[in-house]
Amino acid sequence: MTQATPKPQTLYDKIWNDHVVKHSSAAQDNGLDLIYVDRHLVHEVSSPQAFDGLRAAGRPVRRPDCTLATVDHNVPTGFRDKKVHDLGSLVADPESRAQCAALETNVKDFGLSYFGLQDRRQGIVHVIGPEQGFTLPGITCVCGDSHTSTHGAFGALAFGIGTSEVEHVLATQTILQKKSKNMRITVDGELLEGVNSKDVILHIIGVISASGGNGCVIEYSGSVIRGFSMEARMSICNMSIEAGSRAGMIAPDGVTFAYLKNRPLAPQGETWDRAEAYWRTLTSDEGAKFDVEVNIPASDIIPSVTWGTSPQDVVPITGSVPDPASFSNPDRQRAAERSLKYMDLVPGTRMEDIKIDNVFIGSCTNGRIEDLRSAANIVLAAGANATVAPGVYAMVVPGSSLVKLQAEAEGLDVVFKRAGFDWREAGCSMCVGMNEDQLLPGKRCASTSNRNFEGRQGAGGRTHLLSPAMAAAAALRGKLADARQFLHKSAQSTVDLVLPSDHIAAEPVPIPVLEFTSKKIPTAASDNVSAKVFRVWRGVAAPMYIENIDTDMILPKQFLKTIVRTGLKHGLFYNVRNDAGAAHFILDRAPFDKATILVSTGKNFGCGSSREHAAWALDDFGIRCVIAPSFGEIFRSNCFQNCMLPVELSVEECRALASDAEAGLELVVDLERQEITRGDHAPMLFTTDPFRRTCLLNGFDDIATTMQDDAAIAAFEQRRSQMWPWLDGIGYAGKKVKVKSAGASAMEW
């Protein structure tokens, strides 16, 4: 009997299928699968409420060995006295200090590995994961941060999650997910002189739009991608979320393996050989089906820079600010008009004529050693007397403390400081602007970060995204500038981080894992019913006519410095409301100030950050249903986690509902019937994932529901240990590591 030929699979298919603990039932076709999580990264902003949830239910962290925590988002990046270990002295802002202190308490109580503020391994989660070898090919990786897609550069399935999902992973080491579609973006050919990975991903987003990847996982392929170093590949995958996709991936190869070899947490010896043999199978099969294919000639890509308030608003540095009338889509036109007003730009202005006030080199997109070398090369090429232009403040923030040490060993800090750049400590810094590193109102910044949303780097600040080389060129010129004027040939380094000898241990040092201190965790009973259900929801609907309404707009960063879930309604659309004035913004005008439903005519509502705080703020205001043509993937999940209903309808249907809302018609959203009614109009039908629908109708708790599958999870873990033993960290299955107290500070347990 002839054996059936296996169906060709994509890289995404392979990793997904290898991590399914439990498929959705036949009755829930296209529903949610229970996926096992190999690696979980945790930081101070999105985790406090998750740990509080564990305490309230008396639940431990299921796999401390698969979890790694650090502080990065709102830590100060000014000088840190290495002799000081008191958190109060290191973090002056009381709200930031409270979040950092909460994480310290949580990692102690739950026995998690932690890189504290004075730990030499501290840094941005998406820099330290690969740096330590915690990120490996073939894994699933999650974090309460949207740019977790970075880790996909290693052939991993990596994506951001909200705080409720952080709690779910901590408790069960699994997550409920709907499988995405497969999308492949191929970049072939020879890159033009001076073009690097940041230019490539900005160009891609400009081509497919900020919502072009909605509902998809993107695999990047082609000769250009294969020619990139690991650091360049991470920059590409990092910004996949800015294209609306769930994740970005690149198949692992020799470049990947060379980068990982001998990393502290990577497999060693015979285990490495076994792991590498498996990793080499992680490619898309010949004939594998992709739902969407995009081909981009390398010759089309020119060093690029953004002009608006979305990463899709991008042009070559040699180009000009576009006219909104050149866009055919009405929502796109309105967005462009709004962007130009916010950015204080006039159509037709040459990009190279735009003056800047600030330069930021850093972030999880471009804060690695290769990025700093690229920027320093521009400064060196400009000559010994090159200095930052008068009136410009330029800062360089390494992505991790190890990157900082490496840069200083190479003398890069001297290059920057001699030219007038401010050399900082590791952290997210001005990318998200949660600490003191913020862009002042009206100031313009050339930034190597990933988002140029309104107020992203500071309320009223204006951001232009570009590469490290272009940022350095802008700092020297005082205007947006083409880096090619400084270098005749692109100098992209592929050298991996190598520390000076006094910073390297003779043998890889395992991350210490503390013994779980269960006595500190209350044993409160939990049940399977939350305080809320969603069945029929009626009321006033507020119409909004903007596409790509991002989470920074819904709730600005200054409201993220909280360790609770409540009291956020006063921050809802805060910057926009203050900008528009109480008499103009829709939610400040009667009857919409009592709105319980939001209708957006623009696609990609809730794009951007993984911050669940955006959903909390809408709920706190009284809005529990959002209707839009499409949603940011993480925002959609966050709505369900908070018993809120995201409803996806066509653009035409959303415009009709917005018109009805303007006319004052009350909307009635019936989840049981899956229909929306208003006035005498015929009902509009919608669909919701059957599992999510059941949970909303009955108020079921995801975690308690998942824990009913504990036997299946345990069986999966047993198979996982046999197949991929290198993924079981120290501390798993009862094995503990004693933590050395000698020389350890209060933050380096």
C-alpha cells in the first residue's frame, strides 16, 4: 500500500503543529488551539497585575525555568553608580520605582530568574533574550510586549501578549491562540549602496501598509534576508507588528547557529549537535502554501525615513512630504491630513530640508552592537572634528548592559562622546518615553525606534523613523540627512558581541533559579466564573473616522505606570482630547460622552503596543464593544480577556453604523444571535470564535478552563523533554541551583 506523501508545510506550520497541546474541537472549526510556550519574557510594566492575579487564585508559576524577567521600559538611563544597589536611589520617579519594586517582589516570591537594574545582563527584553541564548530556533516565545516578534529572526514563533495572557502563561505555560494565515515576503536582488535592514523593513511596511499583515504570520525570505546578519534580521522581524502581522519569522541557517554557539543558555556539547540537527529541518517545504505572497526587488529600496504618524508613512530620504490628496482611500487621506497637521509639515517639503531637535539611537529595533557601530562609522567618516549640530540633543542608549560594555571595549563611547552625543545606560528610553527620556512638545526627533505614533516619544513630540546611520547623519547635519554622503560604501558589520576577557566567565554561567516560596502565595479559592458576562449590549455608539487608531492614542504611556487595572478612564484618548479641546473630541460631546459602543470606519483599530491598559481604559469609560473593519491582533485578544467584544464588519457596514450613530440611533449588539440591530434597519450579522463566544456568554475564566487540561499539558511536557531536552532549564523537575550570596546585591539574587 502506497504511503501518502506528507503535505508540504511552512516554517510557521511546523512550529505551530509541534506546539499544539490540544486542538480546537470540530465544532470549533478555525477556533482556538492550546499552544505550549517554551520561553516567556517578563518586564515591569505588563506584569504586576498578572502576578496579583496568581496570588488572588493561589496559583504558582508552572515553569520558572522557562521564564526570564528584567526591568527595561521605564528605568532611568542616566549614570548608574555601580556601588549603589538601593532601588530608591536608582529610580527617582515614585511610579516607576513602584513598578520596579513590584517586579523585584514578584520574582522573589515566585522563584524566577531576574536581571536587576545593576546586573550586567540587564537590558531590553528583546535584546537580552537572544544575547543569552534564551531565544532558540523552533521555540514559541511570548512577552507582554508587542515587539516580541523580534525573536522570530531565529526561526521561532514569537509574539506579544496582554497582561491577562501573561498571567495565563505564568499559570499554565500555555496560551489559547487562533492559527494565523501564512504570508511570505521575498526580497531578492542586490541592495543599493547605503541601504540596510531598517530601510528594508520601512520600505516593506510602506508597500503593504500598517494593516497589510493583519491576520498573518510573515516569513521573510530571499537573497537579501539571507545576506543579513542576525542583528539585522532581528530589526526586520522586530517591526513585523508595525505591518499588522501577528509575528515575523526567518528560517534558521548557519548565520543563526554561529550567533548562538556558546551563548550562556544555548545547548552545549552533544546536546548542541542534536539541537542543530533539528534546527536545520526548520524551513518551509518546497510547495508549501502561502496565503499571501509579496515580492520586493532590492533595487527599489532607498535609505528611508517616515514623514507621518504611522510607520507606513515612509518615503526615500531623497523624496518629499506627500500630498494627502494623492491617496485614493478617504480614511487614508484623513489620516495623512491629521499626520501633517500634527507633524507641522507641508506637502512637497524635501525630507532633507526638515530640521530636527533631537536624535535617539537605541531601542529593541536598533540598540545592538552592530547598530552602534553603524552610527559610529558615520561619525568617524565625518572626520575628527565632527560634532553634533548646534541646537540638537543626541543620545545613544545601548540595548543592554553587555552591549554597553562591548561598545566601550571597542571605544565607540569615545567616538560618540567626543562628537557631543550623550552616552547612556541600557533601557527602552525614548522609544516609549516612560522614563525621563522624553521628547518635549513641538520638538522633532530622528529616531531609530519602531513607532512614530502621536505622542509616542513624548506628548506633542514629532518622530521620524530611520536607521542608525541616518540618525547619526541627521545629528551631525541638524536636518534629516542621507547617510550616503558620509560613506562611499556601506559598512555593515556581522561581528557578534564579544566581551573583553574580564567580563567573561571561564564556563557559561547558568541563570540561578530560586526555590518557589509557596508560603508567600495565598491559597484563595477560585472558580470558573468571572464577575462579568457579555450577552446583549445596547447604548449610544461613538463614531470615529481614523484608520490605524493605535494603543498609544487610546491610552498614552504616562498612564501605564500603574500596578492595578482600574481608574484609567481619565486617560482614555488623553492627548487627542486635550489637543481637540473638550468641545470637539467625540467622547466629550453629548450624547457620545455616555457612549458604550465605539464604531471605527478605519482599519486596524488597536494596532501597536500590547498594552492591555488600552482595553482597561475603554472598559473603565463604559465602552465594552468596539466595531471596526479590522483590529490589531493583540488588542483583539485583550478585549476578550476583559469580557469586551470586538466585532469585525466590512468598511461599508462600519460606515453605515457610524452614520446611524451620528443620527443618534441606539445600537443593540446581541452576542447570542451574533447580530447588530438599530432602528428599523435589517440586522447586521457578525461571527465570533465559538470558544470566545462561550466564554463571554458565561463569564468563563480562561485560566481555570485551561487547567482542566492539566493532564494533556503534563503529557506534552514529557514528550517535549524527550524531543527537545535543551529547552528544560535549570530548576525544572525539582532540580534547584543554589544562589551564591557572596558579592550579590539585593537586586542580583
